[in-house]
Amino acid sequence: MNQLPADKTVPVTLLSSCFNNTSATYKFYWFLSILEAVEKGNHLIKKQGLFAGMIANAWYTINYFNLSFGKQDQLQRAIKQIIAIENLAIDAKKEHIIEKLTTTANVETIKNLRYFDGEVPYRFLSPWFIAIKGSKQEIYKLSQDFSNDCLYAVNEHEVIINPKWINYLNENSGILKAFCYWHLCIYLQKHNPNVPDIANKLFKRPQRSGLLKQRKDFWDIVINQNGPVKCIYTSTHLHLNEYAVEHFVPFAFVSHDLIWNLIPADKRFNSSKSDKLPIMDKHFEAYFEVQELAMKTIFSLSPHNKLLQDYLTILPDLTLLNSLSREKLKTRFRENIQPLITIAANNGFEYMNPL
């Protein structure tokens, strides 16, 4: 996804070079905000609305997945301050965030939004004005008559989309967004080298897949065969239909539902655990015990159960399950889990409070 559709009427190569040598995420989120405005038929766009769109598009990635945007990037700082000032939830809907930020009268919020005015609108146009050497006022002036077929004209309060670009932006909006997200993904991967599944952490999923299959085809079988299992957090005995299936390492970090990271838990506790990290010294032994029981039970009863394949990252040859010593199996689980928890903690995920 490193090329854009060609067009004879506009200089597409200049647009595609906008994301070269980026040192922050601003350009990505600025362009996404512009595309969303154009899709709605807006061609004369208030800057505050575009800055609000930047914040809203980065909101979930920062607040839910805790990705690092790099030391120079101020989006994280702005979002953390805006949460407190505007009393917005970390999982607030995108439309609500934009509406709140475009109508706010709070001086501090407006100041946070206007910060991005100092660099983003004119620097995005730099490929069209390569000889200007970064002069903001000169680029503003030249953009007024869409010199060099630049994407937009910009002044102190507004962005006006160049009419020559409108059809191209509308007809290729999906490809343009994918192009932008692809470059954003590469940028974030450099700043989060050990974080899994960056691509699926760039936006909020419309709906999380449920865990019904993991419950019915795995944990119900384990409990039905062995009787109630203990919740590793509360020691409550968990019976059929009386437990939640929870992610040991938070879904917000791993971004998957593999069975080695899913365990039965007390329903009430699960709702309060949220995205907190388990404490290895306190919870790993019990986690391993219930995983070992489950793994061996399912392998014994149904060795072709598809969910057993989730364990291949821990034990590439499942036929060794019953011959491998318990300590070696435990070591493999620990070596799989410990780095994830350490990296998640380094990325801002909090540990549970000891019970």
C-alpha cells in the first residue's frame, strides 16, 4: 500500500510524499480528518474541526491501547488534558468527541487544539513548496491561489480544498485512508517494536467478537469433565453457566482471543478487573494450573479440537503434551506470558490492586 492511484489532473506524487520523514503522527491524523470532512461534502473547513478530528481519530489508540506516539508527539499530552478538562470518557464515541471539541468554550481545550496550528497545516503542504524552506506565512500566501495545484488553501481559521482535488479525494477516499493508515502503522511499529497487532489498534472496532465458542467448545467441556474450577483471583468455585471468560493479559494489549490467554473467572470480579494486568508472582501459578488442566482435558477428550491449535505458539508439537515434564510446560507458559505483561506495563497498562 505504498502507491496511490494516478491522476492526470492533480500531482498525486506530491500527496504521496507527504508522509516521508515524519517525526510525529500529526500529518496522518490531519489528513484523515480532511478526508472525513470532504466525504461529508465540506470543502471549506474550520481548523478547529480538523484539530478535533485529529484528536478523535487518535483517541482510542491512545486511551485504550496505550500505544506510544514518540517523545516529540503532543497528541498524547493533548488528549490526556482534554479528558480531564472536558470530562470525556476514554471510550467516548468519535462523533461525541468531535462535537464536544468543536463547540467547547473552554480556553484550555482551545489552546490544546490550536497547538497543532503551529506546524501541521503548512508543513503538510511542504511537498508542493519545497523551495520555500518551511516558511509558514509564505506557504499560507502561496496556497491562496492553489499554487502548484496544492491540496488546499489555508489561512488563520480555515482550510479550503482545491476544487481540482475534490473528485480525486472523493473517488479514492478508501484507498487514501488505507494509504494513510499503512504509513501510520509503520510509524507506530517503530515506536512500539514489541507491541503485537499494531494495525488493529489504530481505530475502535465496531463490535468485539464474543467468546461463546471458547466457552461452549472449550471451558464448558473442561468444567463438565472435571467439576467446578477455582477463579484464580477470588478462589470462588466456578460452575457451568456461572462464570465469565476473561483475558489474562488484557485484550486491549494482545488484541486477540487465543485460548491460552482466556480463563474462567468470577463474573463480578471480571467486570471490575477491566484492562488491569495480573500480578505474575500472585496469579501465574493458578493461571498455569487451570490452563494445564484445560489443555490436557481437551487433548484427551478431543485431540482435534481446533482451539487446541492456539497453543502451538507455546507447544509446537502437541503430541508431547503428556510426556513433557510439568516444570518444562510451566516454563513455556511463563516465557510466553511474562514478556507480554512486562511490555504492557511499560506501555502504560496498570497492574491490578493486590486482593
